[in-house]
Amino acid sequence: MTIAWSEAWSVGNDLIDADHRHLLTLINIFEKVLSTDRPLTDLRAAVDALFDYTQGHFAREEHIMLGLQYAKYDHHKHAHGELIEQLKQATQPIRDLGDVMSPSTADLPREIRDSLSGLLRHWILDHILKEDMQLKPLLAKRPGNFAP
């Protein structure tokens, strides 16, 4: 099921909100590839795109948090590190599978599919809506394009 952006998810910063929208797009692409019979290389490409963009997003967000002198910066940065590690662990089975063993996404075990979808949805609902929303009051005092 596609996740659609909601303005209620906005933290009030153009850069962070654009990143979140793009992450949703990448997650939706990933889930579409995961739920259809596609070459495993397509799934690996979706994983790599999501992983790379996530790392860049976290770096940008952390830079903004430093500029805001965010009191919970260390906690938030630690949460980012945990999410990256969870993403690495959850996607490792995809990297480990050889094209001969599993030539398409239809061949992936159900537990791998469910684990990946669950992680990504949890990340969106929990991290963005709970952790990132704590930045909103600080960002409200800055212009929408604040990027120190």
C-alpha cells in the first residue's frame, strides 16, 4: 500500500520536508518492487537508493539540528545510527542472495518481505512523526529555508 505525504507530517523546514517526501517516494518504489515479480537486481537498486539517500538525509537533518542548538541532538543522532543499522541488517539478506538462488523478488521468503516492509513503515510512522516532530517548535522560529 502506497504511503502518501501529508502536510501534517511537515516539520516546517523546506529541506527536511523535501527529504521526507523523497524518502516516502523511495519507500513506495521499494515496496512496489518488493510486491511484484521483478528481477532481484531491481530490488537491490531500490535498497541501495534508499540506503544512500537515508544517510544523506540524516547528515542534513543533523546539520540543521546543530544549527538549532537542539538539546536532544545526541539522542536524535543516536536514533539515526540505530535506524541505519536496522536498515543494514534488514536488507542484508537481499544483498546475500545470489541471482542464481533467487532470480526474482517473487522468490524471496515472506518473512524477509514482511520484515522489510514493517521496518520501513515503522520508521516513517515512528521516527518522523515522533522524533522529527520535536524539531517543529524550534523550526517555527526560523524561516522555512533555514539551513545553517
